[in-house]
Amino acid sequence: MPDHHAASLPPPSALDAVIIGAGFSGLYQLHALRDRLGLVVQVLEAGDGVGGTWYWNRYPGARCDSESHSYCYTFSDELMAEWEWSERYPEQPEIMRYLNHVADRFDLRRSIRLGTRVVSARYDVEANLWRLRTEAGEEIAARYLITAVGCLSTANVPRIEGLGEFGGRWVHTGEWPHEGVEFTGKRVGLVGTGSTGIQAAPVIAQTAGHLTVFQRTANYSVPAQNAPLTPEFRQYLRDNLDEIKRTMRETTNGHPFRISERSALATTPEERLALYEAAWAKGGLQFRATFKDLLSNLEANETAASFIKAKIHQIVRDPATAALLADIDHPYAAKRPPIDSDYFETFNRDNVKLVDVRRAPIQRITRTGIETSEADYPLDIIVFATGFDAMTGPLLRIDIRGRDGLSLRDAWSEGPRSHLGLGVPGFPNLFTITGPGSPSVLCNMPVAIEQHVDWITDCIARLRADGLSRIEAKPEAAEDWVAQVNAAAEATLLPQAASSWYLGANVPGKPRVFMPYAGGMAHYRRICEEVAARGYEGFALS
Ligand code: NA7
């Protein structure tokens, strides 16, 4: 890989656009602006490689929960035709190979500066430029600032007393050491049972001497049923590419499957059980699509919840451990529903123990391990699978200042306010790819990303064609959009999970606001198209 650190940054005002981040969104945004519109574009990326979230999340078992044939770009039929995934769900190294292939295939690397963390971005009203500063003190300026910083890229390391004194080693899954972590024979503590902890536990347990899983909130999980892709499935993909793409565009969550039109409550218990059994055997996020009302009706949801709880009791041999794992306090899929490979089965191993840190919370970390209000757990390694300061975290760790020095942190002190999750009042020419207020994490991410990139690209093309150079979300449009985001969430069961990161509830002090747009990707896409068709309604252009 050529060294991109050494190249100096372009001079101020030479750039049309600067993009922060070289993950899925930054790579495609670069291609769209540079190669379709012919703009001068620079990507700045903190990591030493492309890949974004997947560059950092290298923990054991790291795998995408979207199916591989849908967890990819669709903008190029050639790219789709030439790339072959090996398994139903892509593992982290394979996603990295894919994104590196994309970077090479579209000759993107020459416009990407790696190892370059942006610390601040200030809008200069006179020059109508964004002025950015990097950690190394370099400066760069551009007309348009596009954040492609990801939704789950700021690690949430819990502030637990004594962490600094721990004599062993601790790691966060979202900042995993590139050289890996050796678990063989070690006493490992895993804190967190979200999607990440649920993926990591079975893999760590295979080599660790002993694994203790510290569970604060029990979680539903459905088997991923991962497997190598068969020649027949590959043929199906080749034969049905257009139909698969259409489904991904037309469905609520951007996945290549449709949500059933049946209600769980209009089905007999026998039929329902048979459908849940079939969905369990098929596996994956599709379980959520078994009935149309699982996310809108608590009684319907309860049928799925009790099915999964019964499965936990069937799988886990020790009744006390099973009861703890099935003691789930929220509706199914109100928090992001994990899918797994042998998570519950892992608790049948002799070297794995589950500890309830809701009843007996972690008090402190000592030199030798974790101390709860009930017991000491001696450990060599602590793995924090404690998630992220999601959605707003990656934006707010950059000191972004708009008109009159207004900081984004202040503008969003009571929660994110944007028009469509794309533009923020007071921050002209700033576009936030998959920003809070857009479907983002409620959607298969590449689908949400491509829709945003295409919208932003069309918008900039239109501005240029019309001889305009400034676009800014209007405050009243953002107010209205925030109300729509809240209403969309309230129409679902999603806000009912008290500890959900969708609500910011996992980070102490963070405003409790439901951040993603829950009205569905297909509906959102239409709204964005209408806004553009009406001359970017809700945005001031000049
Ligand atoms: P999540 O889903 O935010 O899960 C984090 C887990 O860590 C969750 O079980 C938390 O319990 C737990 N946690 C967080 N802080 C603590 C402390 N201080 N003590 C004990 N337990 C704690 O993050 P993931 O990385 O698993 O997944 C993020 C997304 O990535 C996922 O949803 C997919 O979209 C991909 P809590 O529930 O807060 O009680």
C-alpha cells in the first residue's frame, strides 16, 4: 500500500470538498464527487488504512449482521458482478478486503490522506469555506465539508473506578489491537452483552482458560445460521441481481428480504410457532420480519419475545444461568437485535460463567480483576464490549463550529437537531452522511449510505449548475424534522428499551433523545427526493 502520510495537504481554497472518514461512506462520496462531478476532493482519515468502523472493530468474531450480498455497494454493477463473498455474513477481514479492493478499483487512494485525524472544523463566513485543523496542526480548507465518520466509531469505555490500576490488560472491542490479543489459558472478563459481546463470547471461550461474562442487561439473540455460500446461492444472486437491489431499495430496513404482511395476532398459536421455528432455523435479522407488527404492537412482540426466551431455556443446561439470560427487560428488537453463532450454547461450557451485574453492580476494578458488590473476579484480561457513543459521538469529538462560532456541541446540547439528518441550521455547506435524524443504524448501512451520498452529490451538482455556493438547513425545517423523527419513533416500540444506545442511554450525561429516523428507509428516501424536487425545501440556498 503506498504511503499517503507523507504527501502534503493541498493549499487552502484549492478544494471543492473535504470528506472526513474513509469507511463505506467516505469512499463512495469521494468517488461520486471526484469521478462523477469532477470536483477536487480530499479525504482525511484518522486510521492508517481505509475501512472506517471495520478498520477498528477487529475483535474475535467480528462479523456483519447484514447478509454479505447486501452489505456492499450497489452503485456499480461491474463491482457487484466481480466480487464474490465467501459466507452468508462477511467477517471483518473479508469486509476489509472488499473495501480495499474498492479503494484500488476506483483509484481512490490518491485522494485519501491516512493517519490524519481532524480535530476541528470552522466555517469561515467571509470566504464561504470550511477550515479544518488536523491533530498534527495542519490546516486545510474546502467549500463543502462532508462528515463520513460513521455511527458507531467512538468507543464507550466505561468510567469504572480503578481501571488505571488494573495489573492485567484491558481492551475495548471497538479499538482492537491490530496484532490481536492472546487469550490462551487466560482468565478473561467480558463486560457487555450487546451484539459485540454476543459475537465475541463464543470465540473467546474457545481459547481462554476461563471466561466470565458480566451481564447488565440480558438480550435477545437469534442464530445467524452462518455458512459458506453455495454455488446454487451464487447462481441465484447472478440471476436475481435487479430484484435483490429493488427489494433493498423498497423495504423499511434496506435488507434483501421483505417484511411479512401477516399480523402475529391474526395467526393461530400453532401456525405462529411453526413460523417462528422456521425463522429460527433460517436465522438472521430476518427473524424480525416474521410478522408485520412485531415492532409496533406489544402483544405481537410478546409472542416473539416468549419464543426466544423459551429457546434460551431449551439451549442452556443450567437453569439459573438460563433464567438470568432470559430475564430480558425490553421488547424484542427494541434494542438492536443481535444474531449469533452459539452464544447461548457457550454457557454450557465448563470454562464459562455468567455474572449478573444488574443485581450486584461492578464497584471497581482492582489490581487483580473486577469487584462487584458481591464478589471478586480475578482476571488477566478485561474485554469491554461496552459499545459506542453512538451517532453524535463521532461528530462531537471534532470541534465543529458554524456561523458566529456556534459549536455543534452547543447546538445539540439537548439532542441532535438537523433537517433530514443531512444538514444542520447554522452550519452552511456541512453534510452529515448517515447523521442523527436519518434512518442510518435502523437500515442496512450501505443502503442508507448510498442514498445519502447520491442525494448530497446531486445537491452539490445542482448548486453548481445554478451558480450557487451555499446551502443551509432552515431552523424551522429542522424543528419540524425533529418532531417527525420523534413521532416516527413513538409509533414503534423502539423507545421502550430504557438502556438503548438509540436513545443515548448507554453514555452517562448524554441527552435522552431517540436519534435515528424510524419511519423506514423507503419512506425516508421518498421524502428526500421530494425535498430535492421542490428546490431543496427547508434549506436556504444562496
Ligand atoms: P451495545 O449494543 O451498546 O452493548 C453494550 C453492552 O455493554 C450492553 O450490554 C451494555 O449494558 C454493556 N455495558 C455498557 N457499559 C457497561 C458498564 N459500565 N457495566 C456493565 N455493562 C456495561 O454495543 P455493541 O458494541 O454490542 O453493539 C453496538 C452496535 O454495533 C450493535 O447494536 C450493532 O448495530 C453493531 P446495558 O445494555 O447498557 O445495560
